[in-house]
Amino acid sequence: MTDGAAVETRSDTPAEARPDTRPAKIMYVAEATAHGGRDGYITSQDGHIDLKVAMPPELGGDGAGTNPEQLFAAGYSSCFHNALVLVGRREGYDLTGSTVAAKVGIGPNKQRGYGLAVALSVSLPVLDQDIAAKLVDAAHQVCPYSNATRGNIDVSIVLG
């Protein structure tokens, strides 16, 4: 899904060998409701989200609204970027101009269901590539989306 050198890809480490990344304490709960599935609308409890949802043309829809994959891409990219800024600040680095873009793909899996794949593209223009790679690796350990998806879906991260 991406061009360039991948910094990290899916871990094939068995679940029992991975560290426990579940929260010790819940600090915030987001709440959203879907009405009509992929051809309906979604709302959040606080009213900040009120969006039409539609199947993309690639999946047979008209594309006249957002879709779960776009929302997942937006959530993952913003969360990963925040984790990157956090670890950068901890290490004393300037992340001015940094960005994180996410691509989320969907397709059939071998269990007669569907699966996702994620490609993150990270830009850290003011940092040396070795330092940038270390910060990206650290952010991948901090980000809740990375922790939730690790071992479950393919996630590639490319420094660009």
C-alpha cells in the first residue's frame, strides 16, 4: 500500500508473548452510534460527529459520504502523530512540520469475513533519518491504535 522503506511491519509474535497494553485506568470514553450501517449516518453522543456514511464506489456504493475506513485512517493518523509529538518532546526534539498520513485498506480475508491493512506515512522534515526512525518506533509503542492493532492487522510505517 505504500512506497518507500518500511520502518515497522506487523508483528508475528504470539499474543501470549506480547506485553499487556490494556489500560490500567480508563480516562476517557468516546461514544458514537451508527444508524443504517454503511449506508446511513453516524452521530457522537456529544454532537461533534453527525456524518452521512456511504459505501465507496470500489465496494459498490455511491461514495456520497464518509466510510469507516476513512474514519479509522483519521483516528489512527491523529493518534499516532500525537504519540510521535509526545515521544519527541520527551527526547527534546523539534517536530515542527511533522505529519502522519494513514491509508486503510479493506478486503476479504481467509475466514470468509473482511480484514484491514494500514500504511502510515510519517514525515519528520527537520530530523536526521536515524533519529526519526527511533522516534517512530517509540511512538508505535505508545500509540493506543498501534497497541490495539499489533498482531491483528498488517501495519506498515514508512518514513518519507
